[in-house]
Amino acid sequence: MANIRMFLVLYPLLLAALVLNCRGDERKLHVVYMGDRPQGDLSLASTHHSMLRSVLESGSSAEESLVYSYDRSFNGFAAKLTKQEAASISEMEGVVSIIPNRMLKLHTTRSWDFMGFSKDKLGAGQEGDVIIGFIDTGVWPEHPSFNDTGFGPPPAKWKGQCQTKNFTCNNKLIGARYYNSDNDYDDTDIHSPRDTEGHGTHTASTAAGVELPGTSFLGLAEGVARGGVPNARIAVYKVCWDSGCGLADILKAFDDAIGDGVDVISVSLGSFWPSDYFDDPIAIGSFHAMKNGILTSNSAGNSGPEPVTVTNFAPWTMTVAASTIDRKFAANLALGNGQILTGISINSFDLNGTSYPLMWGGDAVNYTMGSSSDYTRYCEADAMNLDMLVGKIVLCEGLQDGSAILLSNGIGIIMMDPTVGIPDYAFSYPLPATLISPDDFRKVMEYIRSTKYPEATILLGETWKDAMAPTVVSFSSRGPSPVSPDILKPDIAAPGVDILAGWSPLAPPSIYYKDSRSLYFNVISGTSMACPHASATAAYVKAAHPDWSPAAIKSAIMTTAYIMDPKRHKDLEFAYGSGHINPAAALDPGLVFDASATDYINFLCKQGYNTTTLRLVTGDNSTCANTTPGRGWDLNYPSFSLYVEDGQQIMGTFTRTVTNVGAANSTYTASIDVPPLISVAIEPSTLTFSAVGETQSFTVKVTGPPISQQPITSGAITWRDGTHAVRSPLVVYNYIPGAPYTLDSEDSNSMPEKKRVLNGLYKDHRSGIVRHS
Ligand SMILES: *[C@@H]1O[C@H](CO)[C@@H](O)[C@H](O)[C@H]1NC(C)=O
Ligand SMILES: *[C@@H]1O[C@H](CO)[C@@H](O)[C@H](O)[C@H]1NC(C)=O
Ligand SMILES: *[C@@H]1O[C@H](CO)[C@@H](O)[C@H](O)[C@H]1NC(C)=O
Ligand SMILES: *[C@@H]1O[C@H](CO)[C@@H](O)[C@H](O)[C@H]1NC(C)=O
Ligand SMILES: *[C@@H]1O[C@H](CO)[C@@H](O)[C@H](O)[C@H]1NC(C)=O
Ligand SMILES: *[C@@H]1O[C@H](CO)[C@@H](O)[C@H](O)[C@H]1NC(C)=O
Ligand SMILES: *[C@@H]1O[C@H](CO)[C@@H](O)[C@H](O)[C@H]1NC(C)=O
């Protein structure tokens, strides 16, 4: 009897379990992308509801399932669906694609003056009508960089809003929204557009922070901090949280930013692996932005120096590599025997020249746990005898965040990384720290072994002038584009190394994620820091030329770039694209290479997209009917890239059209500067204009002998009228030495060892290099 009752009680549960099982799987967030927003005033949200109602199995309502309607700038929605429900929806009319949600990663101010963009170059307040939208970690709204003293009300075109949960906007910071569709919050996340990671405050203040004299990082690098366009307005779209940046949220942020009326979108984040255009929320969102006249500037990624690592490479966006500025952070090491060794780090701790006992990590072995110096030489806390570290400066053969020594009441840490040597960027640590070369490491070891009481001190950090700058930093992701070999990527290099800018007082200021010091400014590195330099430049050009298209603005920035030194970059343009950004020159390029949505559509067709895949990106009724697949040489791009099949002759003909934006009456003559391997013929080689806005076309025929195993070789084509120099790099290649993987490689083990080590070290570092930071 008891058993029967038990059965009756359990039976409904069993049945429920079986039903759940039949459903196959739990509901996961999917983006249902439906392309362009249809014309007219219809309610897309109700269409989304009814689509959902027709596929949802009983037990789930459309209200519960629907997370977002994308209904302002394009059409689609994000909803929690089972696999079967997703499959049913994908069959429905109007559905372009279904993309499962996934996480993307986030990728400082001497920098503006370094590139010749001093304050006097700014227009008479005209940037005040320009709004930059940042898709990032939010901002710290009370930060002095966002002080709105002197700012009038937002421009009339502004249609955005401020989500005022624990947050206030002002006339500088005019909009703020936040997105977390998976409701995936960590303890440290604040449910508001408020920045707890520092990254978004850093990028927004780099591009558009107001001028703040007397700024420094704990006394280092003191000077005036300012954004590139201090008069511009800021709108923030917080999509990145402790767990990452959700694909569905990124698309919603684009939908809103476009609808709100921003002028430029700045995106310092990306996928870890390259994905095809139709599977990449940044490529899709930025395509709609482009159609609406908005340029998206995005970071190249921090997976260099290996080739083919660039992750944001859609031709309608501006892809930004990171370069050094002429300021290097150093913290030298003084040994007890009088030797002074060079070290790299951002060290704000002053030991006042006092020497402390020095030991090698390999000598701090925890024998109780069976460890040996084979482990402790790297200063892995778990293996060490922590009692021995008290009061010591410890020498480690690996990169550490310093916490083991700090928490053991050690004094300082000296690090050496055999794979990197002396890095070309610096980090800050929670205690006195520096990083020395492998050669100097051997000197320190010799000294430790030569004396009974070795001692040392780490000197207060200083800044040097780096005569080699600018060079593209090691970690900046390199081209070529993994999917479009005929489009040169990255497009441009901008300062992204050791950049001082605003910070969130809740974010750890050093690479130790529990560093509880609270700061308003920090020095960090990443292509994430380079991107807002380019975004600000785009805003500057847009302010002066409100009617220019995104392609025209990008062209102006690329053709006026400073030429970078090829001798310092073995991968040439795959490191720096058209060169180093030169904001002041971008205002007056003379000629621009313009392009419209139709041009990008034709390009995608040529790239072998069929109508189906094309619509995944464009979301409209575009067809590829009359296009035979071929090379992408005719997209009106401001640079030239020729990929040659191995063993084939160098041969390609590019067609380009330039629009006169300089003097009405002007004559431009082409000059060709290419290596002997390549022959170039330009037809016609003189272009005469008699009006502003007039266009002229030309062809560039590139020829040469058969090539094999030819790494990138490059030159440039420059149009000159006596005032302007409109320069386009031209690259030829058929071999990519050391390419770690291709787009269709799923083998993450092919990633180089060094990269995994770096990721391991910085995985918890909220501001660090992993997040296109
Ligand atoms: C904003 O700037 C003004 C003028 O420089 C200054 O008086 C004011 O204290 C600043 N406000 C904040 C919150 O920093
Ligand atoms: C609101 O912001 C403050 C920082 O100003 C933070 O300390 C606090 O935790 C936030 N409150 C909530 C409810 O998130
Ligand atoms: C160095 O000197 C300063 C000023 O005298 C003092 O505040 C600081 O604590 C000293 N640092 C150490 C590590 O002794
Ligand atoms: C040695 O390792 C053991 C086990 O992990 C740990 O309990 C102990 O505290 C360590 N000893 C020292 C001196 O760090
Ligand atoms: C379009 O291309 C995709 C991907 O290459 C392919 O899977 C699909 O079958 C093609 N569709 C048509 C209609 O050719
Ligand atoms: C696109 O095609 C759909 C259905 O085929 C049609 O309803 C719609 O009007 C078309 N849109 C445009 C802009 O041609
Ligand atoms: C351009 O040149 C033409 C013919 O030489 C002349 O008529 C015209 O005024 C010039 N325009 C400008 C803006 O100088």
C-alpha cells in the first residue's frame, strides 16, 4: 500500500522527467537574426512574440523566453530556446540565421601629443556635436574625465537614454545602458552601467575625456591627461561583465547605439578565434551601423605576434593595431655589489634605496610537501616555503602577479621570462617589482651564488624616452585577414602601450586581481587602448565633415597615416596596416576612397558568398545573382592586397575610384614605390579634378614573376597634388611564415605555447592583455 502511494506520488515527477528528456535539452540563449528593419511603423516585438508562441512547447511562455527584441536598427530577437525550438524557428520566413549566444573578450596620455595632435589642433568646439558610443564595461560616471562643466545640452539628434540605476548622466556623459541577457552576474558586478573593471572608463576617457592637468599613476608619468576629442559626447553601452561579453548583448548594444544616434562606435573587444562575417556580432552590428552612416572602430586583438591572429577584420570597420609611444616605464635593479641592471615595470613603490636580502625562488622549497627547486624557481606559491620569503626580494624565472610574495610579507619580486626576454610593454604589480632580461638574470644568479648575504633594491619607477617608437607591440594581433586575403588588415596602428587614462576606483589597479588599492587613473596596454585613439580621430574627422560616409572617414585616416619603419617590423603591413594614425592630417586628405553598402555587398559576392550567406550579413534582399566569384580587388579600399597562389605569377588588376575633397581645381599624379620583384602600372597616372565631390577612377595593374614561399613584400602608391599625399600601401604575398592556424582549424593546441602561458598568467587580470585590453 505504502509502495503504491509512493508510486502515485512519484509518477507525475517521473512523467515530467520523461517529458523534459523528450524535449532533448535545456533552453539556451540564441540570437534570431532577421536582417534589416522593415520599413513602416509596425511592432516588431509583437511579431517576435507570435513567432515564439508558435514554436514554444507547452510550459514556456513567449514572455519568459524572449530576452531582447532587436527592433530599432535591424530586426531580430534573442530568446531562450531548446535545440528543437531553434531548429523550428530557423525554418520560418524572414529568419536569416540563428546564432547561439557565446562570450567575447574585452581586448592610456602622452599619446595624443606624441602623434602631433596637440590641443590647438582641435576645432572651436565643433566636436561637441559628435557622440561616440562605447560598447564596453560601462564607465565610472563621477570620474573627473567626464566632468560636464562648460557643456551645453546634448545635440538635438540624440535619442538615447540614461539608465539611472546607481548611475547619473550629465551633458558630457549623455547616455548609458547596460545589458546582461543571461543574468549571469558575479559578486563584483554592479547591476548598472557603472564600470567595476576599469576598462570602459579607460577607453572612454582616452577617446573623449576632458583635460585634467596634474594626472599621474601614483606619481609616475605625471602630466596633462586628456581624451583625443575632449569636447565630444560619450554614450556607453555596458555589455562586458566579469564573465565576458555576451553575443546577444553586443548585438542589442549596436541596435540601440545606431537608434540612439551616435556618430562613431568604439568596440575594444572581440572573439578569441576569428569567425566568418555572418557569425560575428561585431561584423553584423557594424554592417548595420555602416548602412546608417556610422563608422565602427575596433581593436585588432591581442594574440600577436603570430600571423593571422587579427579577429575584427570586416572591411566596413576600421581595425586598429597597437603601437608604442615614446615613453617607456623602467624600474631598475641595484645589487649589493654595485651593479645596476635595467628592468621594465610600472613601479610606484619607493624603497628609498634601502637594500633587502635577496634570494632565488629555487632556494625557497617546501620539502614537507615534497616540492623541489624545479618548481619553486618559477615562484609558484603552492610549491614554496612561504616562511622563507619574509623580508626578502625574490628572484623568479617566470611571470607572476607578485601575490605569493606580497602575502608572505616579502619585500619585492624580480622576474625573468625566457620566452619574451625584455617585453615591449610593462605591467604594474601590488609590490615593488621589475622584469629583467635572461642575460641579467644570469648576472643576478652569479651574484647570489658568490656571496653569503646577497642583497638588492628595486628602484622607483621612471619613464624613459623611447627613440624606437612607434613600433607595433608584440601582442598586437597580426594580419593577414583569415577570411579575405584581398583586404589588408589591420587598417591602422595607434598608441596602445602603457597608456595612462581614467580608471574605476573599484577595479584592481595592478595585475593582481585582489589588489584593493583604489585609483582614478591607471596605465595599461592593449589593442583595446589603441582602438579609442582611432575612434576619437574618426569623431574629429566627422565633426569637421558631418556628411562624410564611414568609408570616407576611414580612408582619410588611412591615407594620411605616418609611415612606419619597415625595418623594425618583419611582418610589415600585417603589423601596422597603412601606418601610424595622424589625427591632424586626417582632416584634410585631399582624396578619399568612398564605398557604400552596395560596394561591400558586391565584395562579399565576389568572395564566394552566395545569396543565402550574403543575407546573413546584410539582412536585406541583396542577391549575388549576377556575380561570378573572383577576387576582391575592386572593393574601393584605401589599401591594396594581392595574395598569389604558390608558384603562380604575380598578377592582379585593381580598380579604384577617388573622390575629390580638397581644392576644387586640382591635379594629382601617381607615384609608385615598390620592391624590384613587383611591377606596377597605373592608368591613368594623372587625375584632374575641377570640383569638390568629383570622382575619378584608375586601375592598378600589378605584375611579376612566379613566386613561391614569398612572405609579405610591400610598397606604396601615392597620389600627390603638391599639397596632399594620398598614400595606399600595396602588399603581395603567398606565404605566411609560422601561421599558427587557419580559420577552419579547430585545434587550439596549434596555438603557440607562449600565448597560453600569457593567458594563464593574466586570466584573472581584469584590465590585462587578454581582453583586447
Ligand atoms: C568639474 O570641473 C570644474 C571646473 O574645472 C570644477 O570646479 C569642479 O569641481 C569639477 N567637478 C568635479 C566633480 O570634478
Ligand atoms: C552603487 O555604486 C556604488 C559606487 O558608487 C557601489 O559601491 C554600490 O555597491 C552600488 N550599489 C549597488 C546597489 O549596486
Ligand atoms: C621611503 O621614504 C618615504 C618618505 O620618507 C616613506 O614615506 C616611505 O615609507 C619609505 N619607504 C620605505 C619602504 O621605507
Ligand atoms: C608547505 O606546504 C604545506 C602543504 O601545502 C603547507 O601546509 C605548509 O604551510 C607549507 N609550508 C610553508 C612554510 O610554506
Ligand atoms: C551557400 O553557401 C553556403 C556556405 O558555403 C552553403 O552551405 C549553401 O549550401 C549555399 N547555398 C546555396 C543556395 O548555394
Ligand atoms: C524583401 O523581400 C520580402 C519577401 O520576399 C518582401 O516582403 C520585402 O518587401 C522585400 N524588401 C525589399 C526592401 O525589397
Ligand atoms: C577652376 O578652374 C576653372 C577653369 O580654369 C575656373 O573657371 C574656375 O573658376 C576654377 N574654380 C576654382 C574654385 O578656382
